[in-house]
Amino acid sequence: MEFREIVDRCQAILRRVPPHVTVVAATKDRTPEEIRAALAAGIQHIGENYVQEAERKKREIPEPAVWHMIGRLQANKATKAAVLFDWVQTVDSLRLAQRLEAAASRAGKRLPVLIQVNIGREPQKAGVLPEEVEPLAQALRELPHLELRGLMAIPPPPERPEDSRPHFRALRRLFEALRAEGFPLDTLSMGMSADWEVAVEEGATMIRLGTALFGPRPSP
């Protein structure tokens, strides 16, 4: 897709998204030129799935942006991820959190993180089960270089946007339960190109959009 077309698509989406909702551009397999078009349109947050891919792209993109890890993160990549990214949205184990904590401590930074929840209980997906969220959140309180900001989930792929509503609602209930326990959370990352409007209706404060901004992903 041409630079100008991506700018126009991104600006059209930004006009539709409420001002309190952050748009994270999901840029897996997108070129640096496509990402720069999104940044030119006013997108400020970039989401990458792989450490190596993000590292390569950041070297080619001089514009300022907030970089999010939105893919599954292996513990052995945590050290590099803690330095490379401004946010990690996919914390799903204490072991991973401890690796991020150690790396953030060495880097002298406080790293915003989200707990990834396997809200659809899909065996093939990463994320903690809903009943495991609160124990992990309590453990994260003991890690001073991680700042728990909220929850993130990738529900089962919907046939219709409405199919995602029960999952978004369940995630919001978990979020609200943690806040009721005194966790100072402010970020509920849910909703992608197929269902982001339903996610916003259900309380999303952050949405992760790829196809809506860039068009269909190119074939491998």
C-alpha cells in the first residue's frame, strides 16, 4: 500500500476512535516505510511481535514512537525486550516477570507491563487463565522495576464483532476486580481490527490495529 493511502487510512481510524483510547499499530511483517506512514498520520504507539524484528525496524525509523511488545515473549528474550521496548503487554508468568525485572533494574528503568489473560481458555494461546490473574498481579507488586498498568487479551477469532463481547466483558470484570483490591490500573488492552468498536464499548483503553490501518497483511 502506498504511503499516502496508509496515512489516509490511519487518519480515518483516528477520527473514529474516542480520544481516551490509545491506538497501537500492530506492525508485524510491515515495512519501516509503512510504519513511518502511520507515524506521519498521527499514530504514536507501535506494537511488534518479535524482538529481532523490532530491533531491526527501530534502527530504520528515526521518528519518535512508543514501542510495545505485543507478541509471545520467551523468557530468554526478556533481557533484550526490557531494554528495547517501552511497554511489554504479554507478561504471563512470574518467571518472565522476574527476567524483565532484572533487566529493567540493570537498565535503570521502570517498565510498564500488562498481564496477558487467556480469556477464551484456548490451549494453544499464551496468557494466564482468569483465576491466575490475581496471584500474578500480587507477585508483580514485589518487583519494583515493573509497573503493572493493566490487562491484555486476544479472544478467539470472531466470526462477527459481537462474538468478542463476552470475552471483553469478562476481561473488564477482572480489571475492575483488581482495581477494587487497590491495584492502580489504567490500561485495558483489547480489541483488534475485526472487533475494536465492540472492545471500546466494553471499556478498552487501548486497541491493537493492523489490517484496519495497513490493509491485508502481505503473503509470506
